Amino acid sequence: MTACIIGWSHTPFGKLDAESVESLIVRAATGALEDAGVQAKDVDEIVLGHFNGGFSAQDFTASLVLQASPDLRFKRATRVENACATGSAAVHQGLKSIEARASRIVLVVGVEQMTTTPGPEIGKNLLKASYIKEEADVAGGFAGIFGKIAGLYFQKYGDQSDALAMIAAKNHKNGVGNPYAQMRKDLGFDFCRMESDKNPFVAGPLKRTDCSLVSDGAAAIVLTDVETALQMKKAVVFRAAAHVQDFLPMSKRDILKFEGCAHAWRQALAQAGIALGDLSFVETHDCFTIAELIEYEAMGLVPEGQGARAIQEGWTQKDGKLPVNPSGGLKAKGHPIGATGVSMHALTAMQLTGTAGDIQVKRAEIGGIFNMGGAAVANYVSVLERLR
């Protein structure tokens, strides 16, 4: 236990035309410092998670966090990026600074503004998180990547359309209670299961309801060491933080196994000294419903090829034995790339402090987070528990 979250902030996710990357950063950073009761002058380091990849004309964005307060001037500030796991990369970078005793207080911000980019460019930008030599021509952008994964999974284990629709329906139902979610509508199983004009096939067996949303938004957390956290009004401690990087080309691995995800979960649970069953809930990276299905297997909830069992038997529902994505996940909440991992940590901290409102999981004591970049290339797992 080397670091704690002592404050957080979260903007709504969605199509935020009145915002900019800068305004979202400032809004989240200011809110997190206020929530933590920390003054800007006491921050030692700033870490910004911002993927960009063509979404914003303004690159080199680390110093935009300084716009939140003149007292942040001359602080160390660094932007980090690791595809869709960019937010967790920023969080883990902050943890390393505290563990090394290079910092006592670290401000971590995650941001992305995607909706101002034309549709075809969005797909092109996201494909930059794939192996361009072999995967750039996959039809349908990143949806095409996961459509291919879904097709291969169906070939090996049978048609999983019912299970994918159940995952989508679960997450949309959960998202209704999340005030930050981009889509707060309970779509129901039938709508998610059936092809229609409003729910067409997008790539392979994946329909629109199987795909996460294009989003704008930001989130921020304040990290500090345990000694300092014990003096604060609230503290959520990291029991574990694991990061595993896998090969970028899908051709070099069995893409149906998400082995990097499995390794990260094993490392994190070992660090925390717990079993998967000790977790109260998990926030996992459902960029596409097939990803959540395979992640059930990679985390060890079910054996390989049996992911459908977890959703069909109700295990991952909000009132199940291991609630998964009580926030609504990326599917309902939205997926502003650089903000997603920070959002997961902020929402998990809310759960553990009993301040999650309508998405609150009963008796939430230990929370797990899995955030990935690319098709299970960058894999981050955090295990959090309330300290005070």
C-alpha cells in the first residue's frame, strides 16, 4: 500500500460542443483538487492522460493542466499515452512517483474530445492503436478489429449473440443511474438482440449496441502517500496495481485468450493477497461487448469459452455475485479515450466510499479495475479498498 486516492472529479461524458480539451481539463482538475481539499500549490506532480491521435489540433497538452490555477506553474507535468488504456497509464505513472518518494501529492487528469472529428476520421484515428502493417485495412475501423475477434470466437465456441445482447442490456440498464453517462436509457435485451434500422450490424456479428460510444469528457483524481492520506477526510488505497504489455500484432498471439489481461489480473490479485471472489465489483473495459465476454474468462471468473455463462446465470449483474460495470461501462457511460481509465478509478473510489448514488453496489469493500489499450495489448489492473 503505497498510495491513495483522496479526491476525484468527473465531467459528464457525451457530445460536449461547448467544451474544449482545455476547458475539460481545467474543469476536472479544479474539481478534483476541491474534492480532495488540496491546494494547487501543494501539488508536486501532474500527469495528463490524453490519447489524441488526431482528435485534437492542440497537441503537447500537459501544460494545459496549469490553466486550472496559477499555483500549478512550474510543477512537473507530463502527458502519457497508451491507446485506450491512456487514463490508467497516467494513474499508474502517478503511483510510481509516489512510491519512489519523488512526489507526495500527484494530480492525475484524463481527457479526450472526439465528437468534433468527422466519422471517417474517427475510425482512422482509432486504428492507429492497431498494428498498421497488418491491420490498417480491416473494414470498419476498430469495430472491424473486434468484429473479427467476435467472428472467430463464434466459430470456435458457437453463436454468442444472446450473451452479447445480455451484456449490452445489463450495461445500459446500469448506466441509467449514472449521472455522468452519455446514454442513460434502458434499451432492454430485445432491442440489443435484434437487428433493426436503429441497431444495424456494424462489423461482423457486432451490432451498434455492441459498440462503445464516441465521447468527449474528462476525469481527475488526486493521489498521495498513505501517511498523508490518513490525515485527509477520505482515502481509497491501492491494494495492487499491475501493468502487462503484450505484442501489438494480433497475428503473434491467440486473440481469443486476452493473455495480457489474464497476466495482469493474476499479478494484481497476488499483490493484493486476495482471490477474484473477494472483489465486491469490477469496472472492466467493454469497448465492445465481445471484449467484456472474453474478459470474464481472462479474469478467471469462468473457463475459456464459457464467458456466456457468467452473464446468462446473472453473476455479473449489479446484484450478482460479482457485479461488472455497475457504472454502465464504456457501453453506456461513453469512452473518451484518455479519460476512461481515470474515470474507472474515480467511479470505483465513489463506490468504495458509499457515494456512488444510484449506481452504488451494496457492501462495496474491494473494487477491481481492468482498462486495456488496443486489442488486449496494454493491460492495467488496479485493486482498490477504502482506507478511511
